[in-house]
Amino acid sequence: MVSALLLVVMELGLRIFGVRPAYRPEALGQWRMQANLQDQAMRGPRDGHSFRLSTNPDGLRTKLPKARTEGIPRVALLGDSTVFGWGVDDGQTVADGVAEGLPGVEVLNAGQPGYSTTQAAWLMGEVVAGYAPDIAVFFIPMHDHNQVLVSDRELLLGGAGPVARLRVLLARHLSLYQALRQLVFPATDRPFLMPDQANGEPRVDRVSDAERSLALAEAAAALAPSGGRVTVGWLPFQADLMGQGQGDRPSAAWVRGLGAQLPLPVVDVRACCQGEDLVLADDPGHLSAAGNRAAGLAIADLLRANLPASATRAP
């Protein structure tokens, strides 16, 4: 009884002195772009230029209505800011490149800045399934491998086992847990770390391989009533575009294991193209308009054989 009271007093004291619980929901959580933006000027804190974008009532960067046009195939692209087209104007995204390469096909840009695969699957159930795409491609973001205290799935559903449930409980609610972590780990104040920055701190991936498998299965189930199919893909990074590929990505083994189970081939366009102009000069982590077009055309080439016959003609 005395020990429990002492812990309560310590917890209240830490909160009074400004020590917050370790998990920061405002830093990593569910979000979506604001709806109904019209030619909005955007500029990130590290960007050297602004760009203009519009969103529909669902917060997606598209002009497509939910209602399908009879006989017109539809493709949805899901992922993070690279799919979204961060840094380029409307009409210059990867989705626009796919549409150019697949005339007669409707292409839905369902990318969202900062998204993980778990979040993209959540968005499928919330919004994208309502657009009834024939094919939905989940481009695997590096955000899946950010090191965090509470994974995106644990945020939504809680820990999958007793140890995970305890970790989530401590991280989300106890300042004492955070104070103890601050004594041991130098980067404890950062909501997420890159995989090579963890330095032994006990964290988890934003999306583990098992959680990614569950996310894709749930996305496929959400799309099944309309007859749509799901696959995964990779977009190129700067190293790929500069001919300096760094070997497999962290999710490569998972993709190889999943490949035989998917109803469609993996949409891998990492080797689509090369050139300095394919990334933004002031933000080489994102594709330029030229890079989006090149990647989009490469995606179109891979998707063409899997679309209804009315959409298989080359441009």
C-alpha cells in the first residue's frame, strides 16, 4: 500500500515538473490532409520552395469522384509523401505519371504525408475502398521502419500480447517510465528514430513485418466486395536514381515471402530511371516532377497487363 502511494506521489510530482508520458500521440498518430483545399500554397519547415495542391472532400489529392464510370478501370496508389507528391504542384505527381502511361484509366492518388503501411490500410477501410479501385498498390514507405515506443497498430488496437500491452500502457500513461528512460537513453525525447539511430534503446518498428501482413490482409478484405485486388510496390529513392543503390531495403525479405501469395506482381520501380533532375534540388528525399513522371510511366508499364482489356493499350 505504501509503495503504491509512493509511486502515485512520484508520478504526480513528475507531471507537475513537466515530465510527460513517453508516447506523444500528436507526433505519431492517425491523420489525413485537410479536405477541400483549393490551389493551396504549401511549404514544409525544411523546404526551399513552395508548391500548390488541392484536395477533395476526403482529404485526397485527386479530382476523381467516388462513383465509377462504367467501363473505365481504376487504380489507387497508397503510401507516404512520395506517393502524395510532396514538393510538386498538382498535375505533377506519380499518379499523374501513371495516368499518362495508362490512357483510359482513372488513377486515384491516395498517398498521405508521413504515412506507414498500417495507416494506409486504415485509410483504405475509411475512405479508399469507397472509390472501388480495380487495383490498389501499397508503396512501402521507410516510415514503417522508424523506431518508436508504440507501433501504429498498437496505437489503434493495443498490444498484441501481455508484454506489448504493458509496454504500451507504460509509454502512453506514466511519466515515471519516461523519467527512468531519460536516465538511460540519450535520444529518449525523440518520438521516433531512424533504424540506425536506436543505439540499443528498446523500441519497435512503426510497422513490423507481421503487422504489415495484417494491414494488407485487412485492406484486401475492405476492397474485396467491389472485386478489387491489392499488391505492394517500391518507389525509387535518391540512391536508386543516382545509380548508388544500397542493396535490399529493410522490408525486402518480407516482400519476397509475400510475393507468391499476392494476386498481382510486386510493383518494383526502384530501377526505373536515373538522373539528378529526378529528385528535388532542395529536398532530395522527394521526387521532382520529372522523377514522378518517370516513376509513374514505369508503374504503368507493370500494371498494364493486369488491367481490364479496355485499358491495356500503350500510350
